[in-house]
Amino acid sequence: MLKSKVDGSFYIGYTRDLRRRFKEHNDGENISTKHKKPFELIYYEAYKSDRDAKYRESNLKKHAQALKALKERAQNSLV
């Protein structure tokens, strides 16, 4: 989970290389987030299975309750 330092919005995504992807977002290489850079890394989860990681990303994006639970769990990091 990334948080924009510009407007405080969150970005959730799946990647195999977190360091590379984080750099891409902060370098403005992602069309959908380039106007919200810079970002800070707030939270991440690691999965051995790509399928599990994609399922978790989908779950967070489609189900408000899942995202709400994550935000509650990481509430001190979101400030």
C-alpha cells in the first residue's frame, strides 16, 4: 500500500519486485499515479504464490470491508 504525499490517497497493487515498482511510481513511470507522486510505502504483504497475491489485491480493491480491516490494522502507519 502506497500513500501519496501530495493528496494522501492510497494505491494498492501487486508486483513481483516491490523495490522496482516503488521506484517506478515515484519516478512517474505509472500513468495512473504519476500526478500523485511522491509516495511512501505504508504497508506490504509478501506471498510465495503469485495467485495468492493477485487474489489479495483483487479482494482489497473489490471489497470495502477488506480494505477497511487493513486500514484498521495499520492505523498508526497511515497517519
